[in-house]
Amino acid sequence: MIKVSILMNGYNCEKYVADAIDSVFFQKYKNWEIVFVDNCSIDNTASIVHSYKSERIKYISTSEHISLGAARAVGLESCDGDYICFLDTDDLWLKEKLSSQLDLFSKNKNLKMVYTGVTFIDADSKEIGRYIPKAKKGDVFRRQLVRYEINQQSVMIKNDFSFSFDRTKKYSVDYCLFMSICSKYEVEFLKDIYVKYRMHDSNLSHSANELEWIEQKDALDKVFEETPSLKDIYVDEYKQAYARVYYYKARYLMKIDKRRQACQELKGYANINLFYFGLYVLSFFPSSFWNYIHRKIRKFS
């Protein structure tokens, strides 16, 4: 019987971790294991995980607090399932998640990765939005260049090829891996929603972080260096992918009140489309106004 390994990384996650684990136990598909990497939590995370007393949960405790990329890599080494999924400790799965994805894999033996739609919830589990994948069937990579849409919690990867997490990455860990897979292999998606993704300050602030844009640029550089022909296939999308990276850089610069520098970063991409032209115009306003606008729209940008 097909086995699914579910990688969970946790750090001081006592508030929601039981709900996340319960959503795995409630799955219709039952042949799974959880590989739980506790990244030196100092709250009750460990005792909550151990309270399940289940042989299907592999608990791993790191000897020191390490980067997200390193923590995911540690967990991946212990995943021996035919398929691998990911679930963060404050998010939830709907009960048909595993069975629906396995069904799609069974219909296409060439598939290497499948992701799904997602519902956004707040700290109190109230729905605040939804996202349905908009990629084109058969060419998922094109969409990711223009507007990355893969929610890590929704991903299932077929464990029959070599892939790994970059241990040096702290924020764009999943982006780096999934962009690489999309650029090389057949990837599909389900428009149905199977994930509840919790929005809070830590995951809303990534694109205003200095390392976020740097790590995403590194990921794009690597993809196009490994397969140079992609630049000729995705000419416009290539430009838009880097435009978004420098938009994230501009957001960081605005955050630290370097408006003029942010304006210069956006200037080179202002002619790509109305979105980037609008951002360039917005950069002439005070940083406080820019940051106010982005706080309003950050869930969707």
C-alpha cells in the first residue's frame, strides 16, 4: 500500500500544533507517517506531540535552533514514504487532501508534484480569503514566474527522484525547491481547496525582509543557469519574475525608510505592465504611505 510521509517543522507551536496533527489523523487516506522536527522549542510542543503515543509519529529534536532550510532537510532525511507532503504546525488539512492528490497521481504516472487551492484563516480560524490556482494545465512553471501561487501546505511530491532543501535558506526555502521542480518536471494542481492556511505576522512580513528577495533571486538564478533555454521559452515571464524579486527588495527598502533607493529599484521595471508602473509611481510617495497601502493588501501580494 502506498505510504505518505508528512513533514512537520515546529518551533514553540503549542497553540495550534494539536489541531494540525488532528487534521492528519482525520484524513480519509490512512497509510501515512508524520516526521515531526522540533527545532528546540521551549514551550509545551514536545509534550503535546508525545501525548499522541502513536508509532506513526517520528519525533526528531534538533540539538540547537537551526534555519528553516536546515530543519526541513533534517526532516526530509527521515521521510521514507512513496510520497511526501508538508504541513506547518499552525495550518490545517481538509480530510480529502491526501486521497484526492493520490488519485490524481494514479491517473498520470509522469507527475512529480501536485498542489491545491487554499483557504486563508486568521488566528481565530475565521476564513478571510481563498486562492484557487490559476496556472495553465501542462505549463505550471509559466504561472510561477509571473505570480508564484504554490502553497507549501498543499504540496505532494512523488518520492522517486532526487530533491532536497537548501540548508542555507531561512525564508524562501519552499520557493527554492518548488521552482526547481516546476522548471524540470511535470507538475499539476487541483482547483479544489484542501488546506487552511493561517495568516499571521510572521508569514505576512516575509516579502519585507532583506533575505526574502535575495533568496528568491538566488533561486531564479539557479533555475535559469541550470536550464538556459528557459530564458528563450519564457521571455516575458522571465522579466516579470525578476521584477517581482526587485519589488520585494523595494518593499524592504521602504520598510527601512530608504525611499529613493526603492524608487530606483522599481524604475527599471516600470514599463513591464500597469502593476509595476503603479508601484513605481507609488514609490514617490512617503514611505509611511507606501507601508500603509501594503499593510492593507499584504495578504494578496
